[in-house]
Amino acid sequence: MARPPLSHSLITALATPVETTLADLLAENGWQDRGILEATEDLRVGMEAWNLQIEPPLGVGGMDTPRVVRLPAVDDPKERTEREIEAREGPTLEFKETLVLDVRRHERTGEPVHQCGSDDVLLGTLKTIAAFLNTDGGTLLIGVTDDGERRYLEREFPLTCPGGRLNFDQWELYLRRKIERLFVDGRSITPSVIVQRVDYDDGVIARITVGKRRALSFISVDGKDQLFVRAGNQTLSIRYAEVERYFTLEKLYGA
């Protein structure tokens, strides 16, 4: 049996998380004049046919409640990750060697890993996530150098995993807590950030898929809320005077 056609937002969600509303999904399908229950049920059936998930679920919240539509995490993202490493960095793909470990300091001074955590290194990752959220989404590989060499995450587990529980789940929990704490309204952002574990014989790296959000995503840096966007393969800070040049009215005002 053929699967039903998808609207623009749902097609996009097959590649990267999409933030939308039930009202917009129904309008995209031309169903805004139909009965809400009937239209919502048809939407649910179509999304299930394509294995798409929505959070919060369709039965929760109202027509204008922000929702994130996405595919569930693939069981084995290794093949996709290998293709991304081969493709190298670009507007929607970036590599980070670590999440919080200052590798240069560790190697230069010989200080133990647990003394070489860096807020600046962490902020570099969060800025990239913010820029993807504010622009067109993207993928971030952590545990990979700028040159595409795998360095793996286990060496920084002492910095990210409390209580001696040195594992990837604790590393991911550390990242998500930092997102919730350092982003403005960070809890609303986490559904747009998918974290996947990628296993190799020598270690593990993280594949982070970030979806474009409808609203602007700010990071609190030194007590100030800051905006970041992608321009080519760079992450740029945007001054308030430049905001209208970079963002649509819908993004600025939720129109």
C-alpha cells in the first residue's frame, strides 16, 4: 500500500527535526476548514505511515502549541556518520574534538583530564547548536577533529560523568543539562536536539542532529543573551541591530 504524500514540513522532518504547530500542519495539507478531529486523525495516520514522531503528541496541547516532528533515532548511525566525516564540514555539518576537554592544555601541560575542563570549549559547541537552531538546522559530530580524524569521547568522561559512572548516557545527560541551563528557555529546545551514540572498535563519538526552530534561540553568555547563526561553515554572533537582516518576520515575531 502506497504511503500518503507529505507536506513541506513533514518532508523536512524526514531529514532533520522540525518545529511547527498543529494549526500549521493542517493548513499545509489544506485541511484547515475540515473538522479538527477528522483532520488530526488523518495527520496521525500519515505520520505513522512514514514513521514520524511528534512531541508533544497530537492529543496534548492546543492548535498553536509548538511541536517537534522528527524521525526516531536510527539504530546504527555509523554508516551515515562515515559519509559525513568524508564530506567534511560545511554550512550544516560541523566537527568538534571534545565537548568540554581543553585538549591543547591537557597535551601542553600534562595536567590530568579532570583539571582541563574549559567553559570556552563547551561554549563553542553550544554556539554551533544555537546557530543550527536559528538557521537551517544541521549535524554536529563530537569526537572528530576538524581534519576528520576520530578522537572519541571516553577520555573526557571524567569531566562529564559524575559519581564515577563513566559512560555515554551520563555524557549526554551532561550536555542536555548544559543546554537547559545556558539557553534561554532551554527545556523547550531539547526536543529539537537528537543525540546518537556512534560506536567504533576504539571508542564512541556523538552524532547530534539539530532542527531549525520557529522561534529565536538565545544563549546566555556572561549575563547577556546572545544570538548565533551559520554563514557558510562558520558560526557568527549577531548584534541586535543586525537581527532584522538575518531573520524573517515569522522568526522574529512568531507571525
